[in-house]
Amino acid sequence: MRIKIKKCLLTALGGLMVGSCTVLILAPANLAPGGISGLSVIINHIYKIPIWFTIMLANIPIFILGYFCYGNEYIFLSFVGMLSSSLASFIFSHVPNNSCPSHDLMLFSVIGGTIMGFGTGTAIKHQGGTGGTDIIAKFLNKRIKNLSLGRASLLINFVIIGLNGIVMQKLEIILYSCVSLFAQSKVIDMLNEGVDYAKIAFIISEENEKISNFIINELHRGVTALDGNSMYTRDKKIVLMSVIKKNQINKLKNYIKTTDINAFVILSDSREVLGRGFKLETLKTDFRIN
């Protein structure tokens, strides 16, 4: 129960960020970076219909569709996100002097996209959403072969951005909306895929014992020995694999250089690492939720 309440509150927080950003930043600058929020900005510009009303009205058929296609928990949390987004739009639309105070569209597109990304990403991270096109994208992903979720979402958003450009009759509006959409997607990825980057090191060396001892005793990291066979020399090799934090990479490389100048080292990026020594608490939390 405590976890469900936490999910609801954080999803609601994400919706509040989306709604307030749409009214205070994106709409005054005539930017519509996709989604139902972007569509509401377009309708508001043409017919002067309140943004909060369009968000709620447009989501009714979408939630009916989602109810028959997805789990009740996801739809409920998305409803919470949509409701809080509409509430924030309603409240902030009555704020005096909420018109665009600047003509710097780049500033508005980057800041607006960033805040939208934090709002949407927070809701998605807790198995919810803010309603709208993410439900449609999931539906299309299931129904159309070879259409990924990311492509479906991108396709819908580009249609809305293009429509906004036609309505505003300005090419720069399309371009700045694309900038805002890019910033939004990057922040969503950051929140849901993590920013705790690490390096995976694969090491082939004749000094396996020395290098593994250094990693364990000096860097305080684990090492796994993998059996490898060279297809060129047909020799059997031991391949050391270790996940190293970014600030430890230079120490490892310098030690390998002084220990075995002929060592073969492969370093690759790891976006997120869960487990002892990295993000153990996150791993425990994920298992508890499921």
C-alpha cells in the first residue's frame, strides 16, 4: 500500500510539472512538442479553448482504449497523471501575466522540453504516465508489425509538431518544437535508464593475478575470470571482466601499462549498474515493488 501511494504521488507530481510547463512556457511561445499537451496548445491557439479542458476531453477516448488493452494499475496511474496535469493547467492558466516575457524561443524550447521530460519521465519511472499519446503509441506498437514503441511515439509527435507549424505558419516553430521534443526525450531517458555510468573492462594479459589483485584490493571492485580461446593462435586465454566506476578508469589503465605493456584491454560504457558497490538499494526496491 505504501508503495502504491508513493507511485500515485510521484505520478501526480509529474503531471503537475507537465501541466504547469505547458501553460506557463510552451503555450505562450506557441511551441507544441507533441503529445496531447501539444495538441491542446494548437486548439487553444485556434479556438481559444482552455488547455486543461482539451487535455481532459481528448484523453477520454484514449483511456477507454487503454482500459481494454492494458493493466488497471497502469491506466489508473496514467489517469492520476492526466488529472494532475489538467489541474495544473487550469490553475496556472488563471495566473496573471502568464504571457511570453521573451522572444528567445531557444530558451523556451530547451527549458520547456527539460521540464516536460522531468514530468513525463517521473510518471513513466513509477509505472504510470500523463495519459495521451503514450497509450496510443503502445496500441500501435502491438498492432503494427515492425513498428517499435519509440518510432510510434515519434511518429505521433512529429504529426502534432507539423500540424502546429502549419497553424502558426512558421517554419521556426517546427524547428524549435523539435528541439523541445529532443530535450524532453533525453531527460526521460536519463530518468528511466540512469546516469550512473560505469565502464566494463575486458582484460587479456599474462599478468592476470597481479591485475585482478589490484582491482580487488586497490579499486575494491569485483573481477570475473572468463575462459577464452584465441581463434588466431589457438591458445587458451583467461579474460578478466570487471565493472569499474568512471573515476577509477585512469588508475586501472596506468597500472596495466606498468604491469603488462602487451595487455589487451577493451573498455565499454554501461549506462546503469545494479548490485553491490553500485546501486544496491535500487535493485532491492525494484524487486520489492514487483
